[in-house]
Amino acid sequence: MIILKNVTVAGEATDVLIGAGKILAIGSYTVDERLITQTIDGTGKQLIPGLLDGHVHPIGGGGEGGFATRTPPLSAADFLEAGVTTVVGLLGTDGWTRTGIDLLAHLRGYTSQGIRSFLLSGSYAVPPVSITPSIAEDILLINEVIGIGEIAINDHRSTQPTVHELSRLASQARIAGLLKGVRGTMNVHIGDGKRALALLEEVVEMTDIPITQFLPTHINRSERIFEAGLRWAKQGGRIDFTTCTTEAFIKEGEIPAGQALHRALAAGIPLTRITMSSDAGASPPAFDESGKLLRLETGKPTSMLDAVREAVKHGVHFKDAIQTVTSNVAEAYGISGGNIQPGERADLLLIDDALQIDTILAEGHAIMIQKKWLLPK
């Protein structure tokens, strides 16, 4: 067992008892001291849940400039060092040479190293390439699969799905999710095309599929898409901001995720409808007007906490910013996690006054203590 002493939870100093990979007690507890294997002093530190990154590319992404532009796979250490203890992995543009089976195998490697790992079936393409004969069977029969994505719309790299095709896919994922006990969420890549979120809006208007079945992402890629995202959120939908922006993309109109969070809250969007994700492993591309690739960047898991810090600088309360990368993500996908309470998996971070990671626990195992990394790299 591990005891975190004098940590700050919800504004109050307390102790947290951890055992068998779970939070056993907060505050008072009774335990045989001989069972305590480690005591960690958290005086002056805030205790927060480990981050849930709801949109990552563990086996790499890219390739829009040819095979030489494919990004490499990410290691478990890449995520753990960034405080990410839960990942939702997916495929992007390339769902043919990068496969769901390879992605699943990579995620199971993460699981063996302490990261809770989930998978979205499919890629940009419609109809999607699944692991089993169908997306619905992927969700039902493969433990890690909790939804579908990232289906691309409003982008010259999408397969230009129709309202009917998108509705059929979303309904299949929803039904399978209901049977499994998850949401069957459809993660939707929103490009910078002319129609913004119009296709999703048509699906919601023409069918009985709830607006919360969809999680449109990259909503901060431009002012036009951001404004469309605010309209979507005001109708009851969720929106996801991508944290792995760069100075070059900001100059071209992308809104840094922390700033986008501040603006969305100021516009009256309920906090619970906003998530942030890193797009780690992807290679955000820039194209010219003819569609020719100009450059690629690579998303990193560390961008999640960077975005949280930026949001705080813009006036967002730290606990609200953290909610967008913890409990809101869990709620969007219909999974557990993102909260500090007895019975929850002990994925926890201690954060210092500078909002830097001091200590990391993944499934109750200490990965970093007082900024000292404990695992081999």
C-alpha cells in the first residue's frame, strides 16, 4: 500500500490511501502500518487525476507527403512522462497500411506498462476498415474498442461521406455501445473545408441520433471552425480542442487550445461539453491551395498540460481546465476515470505551484516521485 500524505484535494489537505491499484480511502482510514510499503509527502502539492488523452495516434500518423513522412510510434514513456495515464488510440488518414490490429497490439503493450488503453475502430475513411467483419462487432467483441473514429469530414482528405452513410455508422456504433455499456462515441475529424459542421448538423436534424453521440475534434483549427463549434455546443453537443498547435499554425489562424477553452467558457459554453486532446503521434499538415503538402509537425502528449497552463494564464480556474482532460473525456466516451474518489483506479498526479508534475502514479504504481523518474527508458 501507498499513502499520499498532506496532499491538497478539492482545496483541503488530506491523506490518500492506495492499494491493489485503486484509491482505498481519502482522509481517515484504518490500516496495519506493516502493510504500508511507501509514504509520499505531498505537502503543498495538488492531487489531480491522471490525464485522459481522448485522441492519440500510438503507432504514428502522417504519410500525406509520401511514405518518408510517416511519423514513428510513441512509447508508453512518452505518455507517462506527460502525466497521461489513459489513452484512446485511433487511426487517421491512413487506415490501409496502418491497421487496427497493429494499433490494438501497440495499445496492449501500453497496458502492460501501466497505461489504461482504449481504441476507436476505423480511420478517416467511410466505409471504415474494421478488425472484425464490422464496426459494431469490433465494439462488442474487443474489450479495448469503445467507439469509432476518427471519421473525417469537411476535408479534402476525407472520403466525402453522405448524411446517410454517417448516420448509419453512428447508429451502428451507438447500438453496439449500448449493448456493451459504453457510448459508442463517433470521434469526427473536422477539416477546414467550406461546410464546417454542417454534415453533422444534418445528421442530428434528420435522425433520432443524439447530438452527444458525436465528438467533433480540431475545433480550434480556425476562427470559422471555432465559431461553428460554439454553435454546435450551444445546441448540446460536445467539442474537442487539439492541444498540439505550433507557432506556424497559430500564424495561419489556429487558436491555441488553452485560449480556445477560455473563449468558449466566456461565450457561455458549459464546461462539461468541452474536452481537450493532444493528437499525439499525428503529423498536423499544412497544404497550399492546390492541396500540395507544405510541411508536417508532430503532436506530443506534453501539449495537454501545456494547454492547461495556458488556459490558467487566460483566467480559467485550474480545476476547470483539468476537468477538460480528465472527467469530461471519460464522460464523452462513457468510461470510468477522471475523478478522485474511493474505488477509482489510482491514476494520480501531484502538481506543484508552477503547475508542473511532481509525482506520477499509474494504477497505484509510482512512476515518478518528486520529479525523479523511476522506470527505465
